[in-house]
Amino acid sequence: VGGELSAAPEETDSDDPGLARDFVQRTGIDAFAVNIGQAHLHGRNQVRLNLCRLAELRKRISVPLVLHGTTSISQSDLKEAIQLGVRKVNVGSILKRSYFEAVRRACSTIGPEYNPYEVVGSGLENDVLTAGRLALQKVVKELMKLLGSAGRA
């Protein structure tokens, strides 16, 4: 727990729909994070979700399903996972990468003579933090459309 995986995870007991159902019933948890082939690979490799396993888990578990490690999952698999009952999708690494890359690009345009008040926190056109914020807004809008949450305030 807490470490990064260097390859796609093997299936574990937590993937067994019967054991997962029993775990949910015993613990009274209000959401269940599924392990259906995804991993925190941070985009290094594309993985395919075990959507058949997800469908079986959905049949046996009544609490909302959560999907971690989405960086390496295709958009089509993410859409299918939502249709099969995933109700929470963690996208932190996607957002962090988007923000960081935008800030890095903005920093690369700053010459040796600059005003720190303009380039950090001013909100002006050449503010590197504004570049990050705008990149985040764009990615969040795209993810909301992809995952079916756009327009559902």
C-alpha cells in the first residue's frame, strides 16, 4: 500500500466478486474501490480494464464503485466503466500532469529580465500560475464530458 506499481497488477482476492460482496457487507463501507486491471502507471503503458469483472462486481455490490489509477486507461474503457456502474473516478495524476506541463511551458517563455510580480500570481497573461489554472479548467471540462457529469450540477 502506498507504493507505485511498475506493471499492471495481478488479480487479487479483492477482485473476486463474492469476496468483495462479503467485505462490503461485513464492513458497511459506503463505496468500494475496484481493482480491474488499472494501475498508477502515470501514462507509461496503456492498460485494458477487465470490464467483465466490473460487470460481475456491480451485480453483487450495491455501494458505489470507485476507480483509481485512471492515467493509463483509454477513454473508451473509462466510458464503459461508467456505464457499468463506476460512480467515482480519481483523476489526480491527470490533473497534476496537465497543470505542471502548462506551468513548465509558461516558465520556458520567461526571459532573463522579468518582473516576479507579473509572472507569479498576478493573473496577467504571462502569469505561470494562470497558465496552470487555465490548463486545469480545460482538462476538467473534457473529463466531465467524457465521464457524463457535465451539466449535472
